[in-house]
Amino acid sequence: MRPRLALIPGEPAGIGPELVVRAAQRDWEAELVVYGDANTLSRAAAALGLPLHLHPAGSPPPQARSLALVEIPHPHAAPWGQPNPANAPSVVAALTRAARDCLAGTLHGMVTGPVHKAVINQAGIAFTGTTGLLAALSGCEVVMMLANPAMRVALQTVHLPLRAVPEAITPETLTRTLRIVDGALRTQFGIAAPVIAVLGLNPHAGEDGHLGREELDVIAPTLSALRREGLHLLGPLPADTAFLPEKLRGVDAVLAMYHDQGLPVLKHADFAHAVNITLGLPFPRVAVDHGTALDLAGTGRADPSSLFAAITTCTHLAIGKRA
Ligand SMILES: NC(=O)c1ccc[n+]([C@@H]2O[C@H](COP(=O)([O-])OP(=O)(O)OC[C@H]3O[C@@H](n4cnc5c(N)ncnc54)[C@H](O)[C@@H]3O)[C@@H](O)[C@H]2O)c1
Ligand SMILES: N[C@H](C(=O)O)[C@H](O)COP(=O)(O)O
């Protein structure tokens, strides 16, 4: 089966459009259908001095390396590096249409470029990220997991202010997260008995309650209950040493309690080849691990490796290969 995947450039003033142009220079195992704005993509191709061939989705490609396009126009041609909130509704519409087509089964997955959360909120659209949008559209509980050749890191809490994190870690939410991660590692990644290393929240995993009680009161008892269900869980582990290479040996994923507990380590280990996978959806969704990089937009200096890894990962997930 040749999977058909949506490819969504994201914020038009960022590096997403030029990364899509870079992807268009290659042959892919999957059929890529861009949900985006032809004018923005053509401007990105001109900025890079690269060819770009687009044809309407549903019609046969007129030549090799032509990308199918579902046209979702942006009302403003925003200069590179200067997002315009007036484009936010069409940015969100591209994500929404692709997700609906995945849910309807006409697409086998979606690959998303970077969006600018603040600009979308400035437009009056409440938006914590594409992951949250997809959870709402699909009615599914989801977990964000980033992965690169060095490690996989899933997040218990994602785009929350730090002060809201402790109260978001409850036996119920932690149980739900760990069941989703364990289930996805088994079914999507083909790992028969996955081992998940669960980090503590506090320094030194709470130091027996002297530096915080979340480990004793919430995390440890939840892990004990889930171990009785057959999950292979380590922890709660002190986060400062959990990522040492010898500690990661035999670990299939790390569960971090909050965004910046886990992601800086993963992005430091290999920013270029990391991807962001949404677990728990009925279709694969894989995103780049980086943001809109407004400082680089239009310069041709943005590295397309994460987008390429996202396309490959989504293809493998869509055809049921181990990723
Ligand atoms: N997948 C996503 O949609 C996604 C992911 C992360 C951040 N964001 C959003 O992007 C916006 C900007 O975030 P930020 O500035 O914190 O992070 P960023 O990733 O956009 O930029 C951080 C640094 O990394 C560099 N960088 C990023 N991607 C690069 C690439 N492909 N090649 C070379 N260098 C690259 C940038 O130039 C910058 O110096 C925010 O709104 C954030 O929420 C979106
Ligand atoms: N937390 C993600 C990262 O650091 O890469 C990113 O902001 C993207 O989130 P969404 O997939 O929810 O847009």
C-alpha cells in the first residue's frame, strides 16, 4: 500500500513553506498531499531558487515530483518572519481539513509543519497547539511523544504554565497517559513488552518527601497499580540522571512530568532528526520538532531534516512498519 499523507506547511511567515519546497525535490514512499496556499509555496520556492510543481489533489500528477494540493488560501502574503494573525484562521483550517480527511479515511496520516501558537491566539482562536486541536477534533485522549535516534520522550503535561503542572498530575491523568504510551509502543512501534522510565516531578524525585510529596502521594502508587496490570515501569526516577546513556539502555520511552523537563534533553541529543508524534489518535500524526524559526524564514538556511524524518516516520506508521 502506498500511503497518502497530508503535508501541512504551518505558519506561512515561518520556515514551514520552504521546508515543504525542499521535500518536493525528493521522491517519497508516500503520496504527499499539501494542504496549503499555492502562492505562499511559490514564494518560498522563488526565495530558495528551487522548482516547485503543484497539481490539484485528485487529478493525476502532470510530471514527476509534483505535489498534490488541497488549496487553502491565506488572505495575506505575510513577509518572511512577520506572521499576520489574519492568516491564523486558514492555518487552523488546513490542520482541521486534513484531520477530518484522516478521520474519514481518505488520508492515512498527517505530517505537520510548525505553527505559531501566540499568533493564532492573537487572532482570537484559543489554541494550545496542534496536539490539542487534534484531540478535540477526534474526541480522543492523546499524549505528545517526541522521538529521535537517541530516545523517545513522552509528556505527562504539555503546554501548561509551570505553576499548573503539579495539580495536573493525578492518579487518573497519569494512568491514562501511561496506558496510552504503553499501548502505542506495543501496537504502533511493535515493542512486545515496552519499558517506560517515569520521572519524578521534584528535585531528586522528592527526596523521600522532603523536597515535595507528588512522588510519594501520586506517582509511586500509580506506578504500583499499573505494574499489577502488567506495565513495565521504572521510577519515579530523579530526572537529573535518568537520561544518562547507561540509564537509557533498555528503556523504550521516558515519561517526563512537564515539557521542559524532557524536551531540552531530547532536542540537545539530536534536534535535527527529532519528530513529534501524537499518540492515541486513530491515525498517525507526526510533526517537526522545531518551531517557526522566524529568524531563518526565507533565508534558505533552515534544516529540513526534521520534516524529512517526520514524513518517513509517518509513512512507516501508516503502513504499520516499526518506527
Ligand atoms: N511543531 C510545531 O508546531 C512547533 C514546535 C516548536 C515550537 N513551535 C512554535 O514556534 C514558535 C517559535 O518557537 P521558538 O522560537 O521557541 O523555537 P524555534 O524552534 O522556532 O526556534 C528556536 C531556534 O532554533 C532554530 N531552528 C528552528 N528550526 C530550525 C531548523 N529547521 N533549522 C535550523 N535552525 C532551526 C531557530 O532559528 C531558533 O534559533 C512558537 O510559537 C512555538 O510555540 C511550534
Ligand atoms: N511541544 C512541541 C515541541 O516543542 O516541539 C511543540 O510546541 C508542538 O506542539 P503541537 O504538536 O501541539 O503543535
